[in-house]
Amino acid sequence: MLLEPEALVTLDLSMQTISTSARVLAQGVGDEDAAEAEAAMTGISIVPPAPVHLRIDALPDGSAEVRWIRRSRLGWDWIDGVDAPLGEESERYQVTIARAGDPPHIVETTEPRFALTAEERVAATGVVVRQIGSHGLSPSATLELA
């Protein structure tokens, strides 16, 4: 198949298309029938990408700090080499602390880090972080704890 970059187009779809599907037909010169493809419209392009480099740093008092690096759905060219633009109305994260035998503890933070007390660190079995975007939650970044 030959695609010419100048012939490609991007379609800006309305928010109402999320949770629907798009059907595309392609037909080349001399083809009798069109090839058909269908794709789910999930809205993934309007939520932030999952945070990356999730890690936990133990502190001398038994507590710990969980840190991560946010990503942005904007600024893919990374022109200044420093940081990608936020791309959302505000910087917020949903942090879920999984605990053995207990319901998960869910908190919000405005920084790419979260402190665990010594008691929380001992009880925690995992940490899940999702960025809260203007149009929904990012996919999750997960850290399993021993």
C-alpha cells in the first residue's frame, strides 16, 4: 500500500463521537470492492498519557515518597528540551494506595509526588497513579510493592 503524506488528513470530531465507532472504506484505482475497517472512538487522544517512571523512595523515619513524571498530550516536539506543556486546565493526580485486606485508599494531589506515612508504607501492596485531565483520567501507572 502506498500512502502519500500530503494526502492524509486529520478529522476533528465532536465529543459526541466518544464511545461510538468509525467505519472507514478505502478503494484504490481498479479495485472492484472497497476495503472496510472499523475503529472504536475511545477518546484516548483527549486525556493525558499515563505518568511514567513511578518509583518509591524510603525515608529514614520509615515513611516513603512516591514520585513520577507526568506526560502531556501537547508539546510532542519538545522544542526547548526542558519540559512539555501541561496541556490540561490544572495539574492534578489521582493516587490509589492498594492495601492487603482493606479497601484501597484514594487521594488527589497537585504535584507529581505523594507521601506515605510509615504505617501506610507497611500496609501498602501497590500504588496506582493517573493524571486527572480536563476530559478524563489518563491510563494508569502502577507500582507493585513488596
